[in-house]
Amino acid sequence: MTSADEKTPEDEAPEEVRPINAGNEAPRRPEKTRQPRGKKPDSRKPDETKAKNRAAEEKEGRRQEPDALASGPTGIAGSDLERRAASRLVEELESRGREARVQEVRIPAPESATITLHALITVAASLAGLKWPAIGASICLVAAFSFYAERGLGVRLLGKLIPGRRTNNVLSPPPGPAWEEVEVILAAGYDVPDSYPTGDWLANRFSGRLTTDRILFYGGMIGTFAALMLRAVEIEDTALSIFQTITTAIPLLVIAAQVDRFLAGTPVATQDDLASARDVMAAAREADDESEGDSGIAVCFFGAEGSSAGGAAAFFSNTRLKLKDGCALVNMVRGATGTAPEVTGSEGDLMPTRMSPDLAERSPLKPKMVALRAQTAATIARRNGLPATTVVGRGESGVDVVLDAADGALPDNGEDR
């Protein structure tokens, strides 16, 4: 689940979070004439009436075009439904005049598996620490370091012991030399997040301030380590025993939550799950039309986006990928209906990553800056040195902010970030 926090651009990083788009009603889009990307405004003003009529005709024509995405829903990461959705995305991109290809990549095991593994190790460390406190504390410290590295920094350690799986990324243009000329990557996920009743309840109840990762890391792992270190220096009393019992119960409860997650079954997919992909396609098409096909924009639909951005992590870890200096990424996630678009100032849970919300600072919509607890493709791009942010929105206003952020990433329109 994602959550968000409104902040001013002057702040170093968001400190509080709130539900995305909470109380954020969409304002009316200011009228403007968008200039072709990368070109300065022409002093000769076009006939605004004719331009508006032509735009309306093109929009109506696109509405009547067949939509390959309407032939079926998507699915969870690594599923057959997700793979079929990838093929439909390629078909839809090609129908819009873009070359596209499916990239099969290997991704880590589901989040529930790695959370369960680290929780079990913490419980084992606590039990071992009853007889050998120093050994138990060492084991707990290893588990905490591995969990923080994997869930906070995206570096797998103990998680490598769990077999991975495969997903598909949809890339336009296809992998090759063309990527060296890409100036902006427009991205979105297309999978359905796993069912997680406990995570949903925590997000709704605590507005993202309390998550499973934080409960396990701080309450379970750090708490157990502290209790065992006290035992190691021969501090024994009833209060310490009660404290260690509580810290050991926390990972057990987390394991129970993951079992409940498994029993919840596969979530029901709908066509609305592909809304962000449709909006990104609309933004790419508008940019291509304005620049007559030379927009410098690439489109990426990442698989396993709802599973810690697994597809994006595999994409950026490819050593053969060569990107242009200054290339930026604008990601899009679905916002609530009838709310104004927002951009992320930070993303991530245990170790938030500072994003590049200034990409959209010139947008007439003035999107608010928020914080996401989830890890997205923009998080991965930012960790790899690219200017990146996520637009939380949908529909025409969301597409406009995506295009405004893409414009802000151009060398002619902003400073190097």
C-alpha cells in the first residue's frame, strides 16, 4: 500500500505521511498551449481555434480506436495473466506507431517469502539466545542487517536463499542503441499487487506511519537484539524476560500476517488496473505527435511493480543498458478518482529515497509533493543516479503532469539534476 504526505518544496524530505490524495480535490486544468518538446515557443502564434478543433478531433479519433488492453485484465507478478497483459501492451504500443518488445527478466521471490524468512531467523535467534545470548544476538544482528539491506536498499543478502521467479518488462523502443538517445523514460507498472489484509489495515489505520517492515525491524529484530545483549552481560530479571517475550512474539505475529496474506488468495483483477499504462501511452502519444515522432521519449511498463519494483530493478541492473547523460524517469501510479495529481518527494519505507519533484515544478497544475512508503520504478531509477519522480494521478490531469515533468527533464527547460 502507498501513503502520502504533503510538504513544501523547500523542505529537505517529507517527514509525515498521509493517504495519497486525501482531501486533495482536483482543480480545473489551466488552459495552455503546449509547445513541441525540446523546442522554444514560436513567436508566430497559431490559430488557437483551429488548434483546439484539431486536438478535439484527434482525441475523438483515438477514443474510437480499438484498445488491445480491453481484451483482458492483468494479474499478479509472475502469473500467466501478467504475461498475457505484457503481450497486449506490446500490441497496443505497436498500434500507436511505436516499436516495442517484451523483455523477460528474473526477479526475487515474493515479499511475503523474504519477510517470513527473516522473521523465522529472528525467532530462532531469540530461542538460541536463552542459552547462548551472544550467539543469539549475533544471529539476530545478521537477520536485521540483511532485512534492512533488502527492504530498505534493494540489496539481497539472505533473500538470495529463496528461489526467484520471472516477469516481463515491456520496452519501447526495444533494447538496443536507440536507448542511448532517450531523454525521458515514461514508466508505469501493469501487475496487480498481492492481497495483503494486514498491510491494508495498517495503511488505513495509521496512514502509512506504521508498516509491517517497521514493526518487524524495530520491534522484532532490534528489540530482540537489545534483549539478548542485556542477557550477554548477565542481566537477568523478570522485566527483561517479559521484554524478550514481547519482542519474540512480534516476528511470530508477522509470520501469521504472511500466512493470512497467502490464505487471502489472488486478488480480483479489473481493467482499472491498467489505467496507469493507458495514461502513460496517452502521454507518449501526445509527445510524439507534438514533436512529429522525434520526442526522445521511451516507454517502459515494468512487471512486478507491486512487488518492490522487481521488474524495474532487473532493468536497471542490466550492465548492457546504456542511457544518455541526464536521462530522467517519470513514473505514474494510479490516484484516487476526482483528486488532483501529486508528485513524490520521497519513496521507500525503512530507507526513504529522495526523489526529484522539481521536474514538475513548472506545471500549471502545481502538483503537491507527497511521500510514498512503497518502492517504485522511480525509486530504482533514483538509486541509479537518474532524476526521477512518481506522478500519483489519473486521467487527463495526470497525463498533463506527466508531460510537464517530462518537459522539465529536458536540458533546455531545467538545470542538471
